Amino acid sequence: MRLVTPEQMIQIETEANRIGCTFDKMMQKAGEGLYSFLRDFAMGNQLTEILFLCGNGNNAGDCFVAAQMLSRQFRVTVCMVNGVVKTRRAYMKYKALQNVRIITDFEETLEAVKEATLVIDGVFGIGFHGTLTPQIQQIFRLAEEKLCVAADIPSGGNGLTGEVTQGTLHCDFTVTFGAGKYGMTQQPLQEYCGDIILVDVGIPEKVYDIVEYDMFMLAQRDIRKYLPVRPGNSHKGDYGRLLCVAGSGMMPGAAILSATAALRCGVGTLCLASVPDACRLLVANAPEAMVLPLASDADGFLTEAALPKLLNYAKTCSAVVIGCGLGRTPSVQGLVRGLIQQLECPIILDADGLNAINGCIDILREAKAPVILTPHTGELSRLLDAPLEQVRIHRLDSARSLAQRFDITVVHKGPGTVVATKNHAFINTTGNSGMSKGGSGDVLAGTLGSFVAQGISPEQAACAAVFLHGLAGDVAAKTFSKRAMLPQDMIRQYPVVFRQLEQETEDPA
């Protein structure tokens, strides 16, 4: 699904209107699309009454179109919660309503909502700002006890940042028009949207070319295309050679998680370069792995002295993951920086690998091969030397600025993970709060490294990794609960996830 910001949507609609796809036509198409969804949903659930909560802008116009069409089959009520319609287009649709009950009184609206079974939120559109009035909040509190569908975006939600104001309506579905809105993929707004349904409003595809930076929501059908086919006559050399530089005496588990995840994601051969204890642990748990034991300092951390040995081994590798559980000593920093400058295969930089370049981020310009960074919000804040709250709210812009500055791929982890490149971004919607545990990032790093090592482009590998990592987390949550699930449980779900993808590829119907 294509994603846009509210400002971009306004620009797109303005350009479409200019070339003949008029605002009136788009409103009509939006209303017809909303009608089709509501008709099917109501009939499927044996509902006979539909109630619309409408504001005074163009968002209400879409609802008026749907309400009029639904009135042929259902009892329809339209509640005007913000007074008189203010825009010409919406007013014309309002005046055309027939066989529809119209309520303008606040108390009558409350009673109508109490009696409703299906409520449509058409109060505010993507341009909402400010706060919801106490009256609307009261109406929404009653509406949340019903089945709720938002028209374009839940009222009170910010389509740019994903923030919500107090009283925003929780919806079961959101029927959005023309393109998805980026903020709907971000928390907390994502939780208020429910399932998102996209309605085509007739905008020609060429109009979207005016958008400077394209965004898309990841879908499973896209991920299937990214993963390489495994023909019957293949061998391990066809699926790459991954080196994981990870772990320390204090954090051997990070190395185990990243390496084990990489193995489960199909890489031909994997080698863990780490302290001896981590290497022994990995072989005990995954005998398929190779290991490169390296000397550590007195505190159990790798040192710069390991650089020549790592560079020599990496000559035969197709990707290198650096950082999981390495620690933050000056010698680790020197080791990471030396690897960035001298490695000739793609680099996935995670966790302490990212910490190693704080204050010297321009070293990325010296990399000889593609680089993928996987920061969470705190790490990205430090890399950009920007306030944490600014990076948290403006997740896309923060990732985009770093990707464009160095022409790299940036995976801004968290709810609604952003995969940003120089020219476009992809937003992930899989995953859940049960993944908010130490070690989840290590699993993602290994997953991503495995895909890059298999020859998938950094951009597509990042998209596949975040989607499948989140999907495995969703399966794990259903099995173990969000509270009890662990990152290792996500790795155990990879066979389930990949088998599902393989079955869909074999039988796309």
C-alpha cells in the first residue's frame, strides 16, 4: 500500500483536480468505496442500522455519499456533531440526503449512539489538529462500545506523526482514501485504526509522481518476491557466507541469538567471531555453525588486535553483522571502525556497532560496500545528536535524513519500523509489544545479515527482515503470550513463517 503524509495527500488531490479528476469526483468515489465496505460488512454481520457521526468538512461529504447509498438497504442515521456543513462540496452531498434520519441535537445524538450497533466516524479528516471538544469525547466514549469504522482516519489522530489527542475514537476498521496515511502505521494511532482498507478514488497513477519521497506499507506478497528461490540443484555456496562479529564475556547470548536467527533464515554457511565462551555456547546449541574464537581483554571484550584475523576471514564472506553484545570499550570502538573502513562486503551495523561510531559518524563515508544501520530510537538520537523526543515523534524524517546523508539503508526499529533509503521508505506493521525485550534486536540483526548474505539487496533484505521478524513475533505472542514470550521463541517460529510463505508461493491461489 502506498503511504503519504497529510500534506502530500493534499498536493496529490490538488494536482488530480487540476488535470480533470475533480474534487467532486474524488469525493463521490470515496463515498462509493466507503459504501461498498459498509454494505458488505453490515450484511455479513446481519446489521440493519448504520449511524454516521459527521463533522462540518469534506470528510463528512464522503460519509453523506455512503449514507445515501446505504439508505436503500438499511436504516441510516446521520448525526451532525460539529454544526452546519462549511464546505460547498460536502454541503451539496448533505442537501441530497433522502430517507436518512438527520440529528443535529447533542442529547439526541447521545441517545442515537447508545442505540446504535455500527458507528461510522466521519467527524474529522487528515487535517485534524488541536483537541477534541468535551462533547465529542463524550460521544466517542459511547461509540467505543459499538462496532466502529473510521472514514479516512480516526478523528483525533495525527496522520503525520501517529500521535493521538485525548478522546480519539478506537475503531475496528479504517477505510482510507487514495493512499494510506503514514501516521496510521505508527503508534499509538495504529492501535486506533484497526484493520485498514484502502479505497481507490480515481487519482491517476502518474499524479503520485509529484511526491518527492515515496513511502509504502510492507505486505506479505511483496516479501515473497524478495526471497530467493531455492532450486533443487543448489548447494550451500549458492546461499552466501555470513560472518557475525558479536558477543562478549558479559553478553554471549546476543551472539547466540543473532547467529541462530541467521541460520534459521537460510544462509549457506555462518561463522561467529567472538570470545571463546560464546563460540562454545553456539556450537553446543547450533552445531551447523562455524566459529572463529578471538582473544578478549581482561574484562571479556574483543580488542582491536582481532582486526587482521577478521579481515582475512571476511575475504570469503558475502556479508558481515557487527555489534550484537560487543560492549563499548575504546578497543571495541577501534575494532568496529577498522572493519567499517576496510571490509569489502556489505555491513550490517547493530547495537554496540552503532555505539562505536557515535561522534564519528562520517566514518560511514569511508565504507567500501553497502551499509545497513539498525538503530532503535535512542541509538538514532545519539547518532544524529538530536533530542530523543524529536526523533521519537519524527521517526520517518530522522531515518530518512541519515539514509540520504550517507546513501545507506537505515532500519529505525520500534512500533511501525521504518526502512529508509535515499529515495524512498517502507513501513512495517507486523510485530507486537511482546517483542519489547532485550535480544529482539539481535534476532533482527541476524535475520537481516542472513538475507544480505544470500544476495538480496540491502533495501529488500531490510524489508523482508523486519516484516518476517515481526510476523514471527506475532506467532510467538499467540503461542506464549506477549508477556511470557522471549526472543528465542521468535526464532523458533521462523520455520512456521517460512513454511507459510513457501506454501503460498507453491499455491498462490
